[in-house]
Amino acid sequence: MKKTLYIFNNGQLRRKDNSLYFETEEKRKYIPVEDTNDIYIFGEVDVSKRFLEFVSQKEICLHYFNHYGYYIGTFYPREHLNSGHVTVKQVEHYLDKTKRMQLAQTFVEGSIEQMKQVLKYYRNRSMESQSISEILKSLLVYLEDLQGNDMKNIDELMSIEGHAREKYYQSFDLIINHQDFVFEKRSRRPPLNRLNALISFGNSMLYTIVLSEIYKTYLDPRIGFLHTSNFRRFSLDLDIAEIFKPILVDRLIFSLINKKVLTKKHFEKLINGIVLNDKGRKLFVEEFDKRLKATVSHRHLGKTVSYRRLIRLEAYKLQKHLLEEKKYIPYQSLW
């Protein structure tokens, strides 16, 4: 299995013959390029044109984050799996209102189903099971609303998804119940408290992982269905990430806080918000990487696959839907 490389130190990424290396003032570390899936850059890292040409050849995505852990952008190498037929079908499904609405609604339904699974898991383990059950009932109402009414446009869908997620977020304080990690309300750029800082950073990590997996398919990441393809460079990764946020990001956050892996000492206050500090980001990334490598039983394949592989399989399922081979049904966690 190919690995993800995370770089937190300052230095230079360079090519030497048919290999890569990362050099700091103290040492030079060689990178096994054939085993590298993608590279995350959190430090101040210089790259050369020769380096970029080489990673493009080797089909390696580079994801950049700034000093505060905010996602900046991705060096997305020239698509090596271009397929005119798939692109035409993807555009066709985007331009056809009925087809686009069907897919967009499926993403929202899949997302809410995953939120339900998370709540069911913690309802059975929480002192606040009754309150969590009430939130679960509300999510069921939103699902029934989606499935029982003819949604007219994407804005209407996004509104239901937003209300469902807002209701779902009310469970966070019940599940965590920690004075240092109070949800209050969703805040972004900058996050206004520690819990929001974790959600924002975790979501950014997930978006980039999904982007790397889309790169291994014939899909064009610029053409999303729920998230509008406008001036944003990528949008399909946001669609697919909706299915995995609750089980990969939210459950990881609950675990890290409840097991005291992350505490308030792992955050720093900015002038107008709060972010993870260097140590906090490293800890989160380390645990997130472990979660992606963890395996689950796949009921259709009849074998265990990693969560990262599940994301790729989700992209393949969407690709089959666009080619009208098999209707897209989002992955649903069983636990």
C-alpha cells in the first residue's frame, strides 16, 4: 500500500536522479517515490521545477497548508486517467437538472444517514442517551422531508442539509461533555473555539484525501453536483466527503478528546480565533492517518478494506452511475 508523507519541518524538496529527498539544515531524508501516494506540506518548504515535473510524472498530489493549518491548495498533476467519455457524462449529469438533483439529493441523504449512525453508536454509550435519541428523531424527519418532497433546486437541498447538520452538531456537547471543548455554534475561518478548530482542520484533511483518491479515477474533481462548480477549483471532493465526515472526522474528534490525546494545551489563540498548534496538528494528522489505514468489512466485496480504499470505491461507484451502469448508493457505516 502506498503511503502519505506529512512534512511539518522547514526545508527543501528536491529530485535526485530517479528519487526524491527532503533536506533541512540538519539532514537529508530520501523519499521512496514509488511508495508515495501524496505529500502534505505544513512547513515552509521550497520546491524546484524539476521536483514538480518528477512528482507529476509519478502522479503524486501535493497538498499545502499554511502556518495556522489552513488549507491553501493542491498541486494536482496533469490528469493521467483522462477519459473524454466520462467527462462528457459528468458534464451531462451536471447540466441536466433532474440528473444533478438526483445525485445531489443522494449525497445529502447519505450524509444524514452517516450522522444517524454516529448518533446511534454514542447513544448506547452516553449518559445523555435520551437527548441524543431526540436529535436522532429530528434527523429522521429531515430524511423523510427529503424523500417525501420534490426538491426544486440545490439551494433547497443545501438548506435541509444545513439544518440537519446544525441539529446533529447539538449532540457534540452531549457526547464530549468537556468544559474545554464546548461546541457553542459552528464557526470557520477562523474557528472561534477548540472544537470548531478540530472540525475545520479535520474536514480540510478529509477533502484533500478525497481529492487524491479522485485523482486515481476518471472523474473530474472540478465538476460537483451538490457543491456548485463555479469559481472554486474543486467541488466533487466536497460532495464525496459529505459521506465520510461523520465517521472519519467527527468520530475521530470524539475519540481524541475523550481519550485525552488532545487537550487545551494543543491549541493556540490568534487575534480573532483559535487553531491547533504544531504539536496538536501533528497528533491529529498521526491519528487521522491511522484511521484511514484502519480496515472494515465490506459487505459487497466480501473482504476487509481500509477507510482510504472505501473513499476510492465511493468514487468508482459514482463513476459507474455517470456511465449509467449502476445507480449510485452511498456507503453506509454499520457501526
